[in-house]
Amino acid sequence: MKRFVAILIAVVFIASFGAGTVFAGGAAEDAPQQVELLYVEWAGEIAATYVAEVVLEEMGYNVTSTALSAAAMWEGIAAGEADGMLSAWLPHTHGAYRDQTEGRVEELSTVLEGARIGLMVPTYVEIDSIEELNDHADRFGGEIIGIDPGAGIMAATEEAMDVYGLDNMTLVESSDAAMQSALASAYDAGDWIVVTGWTPHPKEGRHDLKYLEDPELVFGEVEYVAAVVRTGLQDDMPEVYQFLDNFYWEVEQFAQLMEWNAEDEHGGPYENAQVWVEENRDIVENWIP
């Protein structure tokens, strides 16, 4: 039985999964194998994980998808208490987590190219660089609206505040949903707001936004998202390993799915993924071994 008991990353984090039996080789004849997927609650990663869950279930597996902080996600894979993820932002955002788990995880192929993180503002905001934030702190209410404290982008933002000397600004811990709500309210009112941002994300389709220039490259340059699995998965479940290694898509292929998730269009991420899979069989067939 597999149970995720405890993960220690600076502080103790405890989370539990449903139990599942592990068999060698492909899907078991007598009972479906259990696949444990982890993800961070970012729009693209939610979309990818639930699409993977739907397809793996069609392939004959029982699948559980669990949202965790980035640190706990990486450590869960490294500890062998979960099988894989499609949420590794590299080389910068999750670079420290990859270093910490080196030798205990295996990085597979790229899931998505052209990913990016940074600080974003509406295009009507009359500054263009992070360096200008301090001088206009009052217009932003002295706040940078962030997401959950365990996210790599939050650590990068804290570093940026130090590098650029943003003494007049405070990073607000929040969530993706709360950040989007604050952005929408400010945007509708024409108020100045700065948020932690990343691409891909549905907010880019709803608002005219821009990244603030980052001349010191604290947030890095263009990144990629990769699949990462526990060591031994290739031997234990080669079909699952190959499927995760084959998983690749482009933003325009799943932009609508992110919107569905944001609006709970068909009931939730799992139901939305079911609809997307049915409507995009040509893409899905390329992933199945």
C-alpha cells in the first residue's frame, strides 16, 4: 500500500494519498495499477495533470492526482511516494528543487516550451521595469500580489525585491484564484496593480498585461515545463513512463481548456479534461505508447 506520510522541507509537511497496489510491468490483469500524480495549482499544470489522469484511466489505470506545494511535490516524487508530475518548471523556477532531489528523480521530455515567470502589470500602468516599482509604490498600494508561499515564483520575487531594493513594497501571500480576483478588480477599475505572473495562464487572455523588464534576470529567461518521475518507474510501469515521456503540447492547443477550468465550464478540471480529450484525439494518440 502506498501512503504519503510526511515530507520535511524546512518545515514538516504532512499529506495523505489513497492507497494503491503496485504490480510489475504494465497494467495488471486482475486489478488496475494505481498511479499517483502530483501537481502545483498553476493553470497549465492543472490542465496537464487532469488530461493525463483521464488518458491513463482510459489506458486501464487507477489514477489519483494531488495538489501540493512545489517543494512537497518534488520531495514526494523523490521519496517514491508518488509516481510522477507534469509540473517541473526548469531550469530556473524549480531549479533549486531539482538540485535538492538530484539522483532521486528522473527528468523526462519537455511538456511545454516557452514558459515564463515574472512580475506583470496591466498595459495601462505607466512603468516598464521592476526597477521603477519603488518610486511608484503608493500607486500599487505598496503591494505585490503573489500566490501560495511554496511556489518557486514567490521565492524568485523575494529575491527580486532584494536585488532591486524594493523596500517600499510588500509581497502578499495569496493563491492563484485570489491573485486573479485582485487583478480583475483592479483592472476593471483602472487601478495600478502588480502581480506574480507566468505564461501560460488564462489571465493573459482576459486582460491586456505586460511583464515588467527584469534587467538583472532574477526571474530567468524563457523556461520549459518537463515531466519528472520517481526512479524505478520505467521498470515498474513502463507504459506509464512512456506516456509521461511522450506528453507534449503547445499553449494554443490547451488555451481553451484553461479557460474552461477557470470558469468551471463542465463541472471541474477532471470533467473539462474529459471533454478536451474527446475533442483532441489526434493529439492524445501521439502520447499513448
